[in-house]
Amino acid sequence: MPVLPPPLLALAAGVGQRVLTGPTARPGPVRVVTSAALVAVSAALASSASHRFRVSGTTVEPFRPEQASALVTDGANGITRNPMYVGMAGMLVAHAVWRGSPVALLPAAAFVAFIDRVQISAEERALAQKFGDAYEDYLASVPRWIDARSVGR
């Protein structure tokens, strides 16, 4: 398990975007609207999932997935198994669009790769052990990130 909270890793990736791209010109209307739309969708996805966890009485603590008291499979978690991480990644993509630099996508990609390989893998092992067949069914029906199964849910 990583020692840094995923939101802090996302913030570090955002700083990396800034460092890699340096000062940028004020974005035009297309970049502003696109960034704003990505931020709105990303924030809604992450916050609705966080709210659903709290309503279900389970933890959002990423370092102790074995302490989960409920398997949340509805709402945003019915679209992606990791809506909070998708939301953070979406914010990083929005920042890259705002900055107008494809190079700014590199820290976003690094964040996704790290979260996917280290954080989510550990969480999935713990949740599979805790929730058994119910979690296996969830794995089979809802994507880890976003894919064709997410559309229309």
C-alpha cells in the first residue's frame, strides 16, 4: 500500500503538470468550457461516491480497505468501481486541457498508472477477501475505470 493519500498524489501530479509546462497563456473559450465540464463531471463523480460511502456507513480510507463495512455498488460505483480515483484523474485531465499542453497529460497518466497498479490492486485483494462472491460479481459487471459497460448505467 502506498504511504501517501491518493488526493495528495493527485495534487503532486497537478504540481508536476505546472512544472512541466511552465507559465501558460490564458486559455481560450474552448479550453475554458472543456476544462470546466471535465471538472464538473469529475467532482460530481468523486463527491457522489464519497457521499454514498458515508451514507452506507463504510470507510473511504484508502489504506485500510479491509475495514470496509459495506460493499457500495450503486450510484457512481455502478458506473466505475473507482469513481473517486476517476474523479481525481479527470481533474488532472481538466488541468492539462486548461494548460493547453499535451505534456501536462504525462503526470495524469503517471497518477493513473500508480493508482491502478499499487492502490487499486491492494484494495481489490482486500475487498475480495472480505466480500467474496458478491465482490467477484461486482468485478465482473462494473469496470475498474470507465469502459463501454459504464455507458447507459
